[in-house]
Amino acid sequence: MNQNENQKQEEQEVDLVPVFVWIGDGIKGFFRAIGNFFKAIGHAIILFLIFLQKNIILVGLFILVGIGLGYYFDSAGKSNYTAQLRVQPNFNSSSQLISNIKYYNSLTGEGDYDRLANALGLSVEEAKKLKSFSIEESYNDTELLAEYDRLARDSDTMALDNFTFEGFKEAKREIDYEFYEIIAKAETRAILEKVIPKVIDIKENSGIKAARLSYLENTEFDITAKKYQLSEIDSLIAAYQKMISTNQSSSGNTNLFVGDQRSSDNLSSLFYQKQSLLEDLQDLRDDKYASENVVNVVSEYIVKGNVKNEHIKLKLIFVFFVLGVIVASIPLLWRFLNTYSAKNP
């Protein structure tokens, strides 16, 4: 029996040898493939450097052109003035604001200064000093989280189970943001100061007007209702204070008993309700005065040059470097095509 068991064990060990050999060959092949991959990358880099060495003059000329244009555009940009505004559109007017800014920018790009002057109430000479307009959403995660919190409070809890904060951010459209950043460029500071109020001036269409009137009427109604509730609470507080004063003068006890002879905390509750109403009134007043204009300007400043570092020189150097490489590779491609056509008639 022992001999049979030993023989079976040896046979099993012999059967496992090819498996370990296969695994070992697989590991060697894997690391060999990785090595060949890095060798191929290194070889490609060397070939590219040799290509640049052979065409250094042509590629260098393109790079110099890129540097020259970069300095030209950079100096031209620094001679202009840039206005940056952070604005808050109200009453679903963001789409109209975005359309207006894009329209002004298209007129500037086309050089249609007659229409641009007419649209902004400027002279043609003043309109020619305008360079460009742009608008984009302005936000951070804290502001978006506040919007999401307001949405969550007004929505059904079950509806939010599959609507996360990340999903909320991805679902927002260009017109759904609360704040926007407008950038306008011109030759002089004076023309920017003159044109900024007109750029953000949105004429009320029927939709914006209806939304504004509805919002203001609802806000006024809420303020009136809160004031009435506040006056009622003040009357109750005065009545409770009078009852406490009467109770103290008759028995010397500072507790107030209502009905069931248990000490009542109604007075402190009324004070908390009053404080809550005062906070609500403050928020309503803030909303009312913040909604007097269709577009509110949150911040505004004008600087000479660009507001943001646009890295024009680096961008143009890279672009012309790529162009130089493409032009230098054309003879190689031409020779390859000729050789290929000769071998495959």
C-alpha cells in the first residue's frame, strides 16, 4: 500500500511540473513584454531627437515665429483694458444675458461696429475701441452645495435618493447657474466704464416681467404676513408678562401656571418664535432689495492688460513647434509614399 501511495504521489508531482513551467514562462513573457515596450518608447524618442537634429533649422524658425507672435499678442493685450464682472441674473434672465453677450462679441469679431454702436448706445468711433466680450458660469462647490440644499429641502426625500450632489452638478445647464463672470476688453478704461452698465442692461420681455412682478408681489405678501404674526406674538408676550407680574405681586411666585397648574414655557417659546420671524423678515427684505434689478452686479473691476494669465507665448510656441515638425516630416512622408507605390504597383 505504501508503495502504491508513493507512486501516486510521484505521478502527481510529475504532472504539476508542466504547470509550474507554464507559469514561469508566462511571468518571463510578461516582464519581457514590459521591457520591450519601454525599449520601443526609448527607441521612438531617440528617432524623434535625430529627426529634430536633422531639421533643427526649420523647426527653430517656426519656434522663433511663435515666440515673436506671442510677444506681439502679449504686448497688444497689455495695452488694452479688461473689465471683469461677477453678476447675478434674476427672474430666469440668464439665457437672455448670455445671448446678449455672445451677440455683442460676434459683432465685435465681425467688425460690424454700426450695429454694435446701435445696440450699446455708443458712437461708431467708441464701438471700434471695443475688442471682445465673453461670459461663463462662475461658481464653487460651496455655492452649488447651498443650491442643492435648497433643492433638497423643497423636494421629496425619495426623489433625492438617486439624485446625488455630483449628479446635480452634472445636470446643470449653461443657463442654470446663479452667478456668471463677464469679461469685456477695450482700448481705454473710459469706454469700458461707459459700456458696462449697458452690457448688463436686459430689456424685460414678457417672461422676465411676469416672473419679476410675481416674485415681488409674493415677497410683499410674505413680509406683510410676517409683520402681522410678529405683532400678534408681541401682544401675547405682553399679555404673558402682565400675567407673570400679577402672579408675582399676589403670591411672590415667579412661575406661571396655565390651566392644569403645570409650569408653562409658553413665554420662552414665544421669544424663540419672535426671533425666528425676525430672521425670516430679514431674509425676505434682502431678497426684495436684491431683486429690484434684473441683473445684480456682485463685483466689478477694470485692469490694464489681461485679468487672467492666458500664457499666449507658451501656447504659440507649442503650436508653431508642432507646425514645424509637420512641415519637416512632409519630405519623409513623400519618400515613404513613393517607395510604397514602387513596391506595390
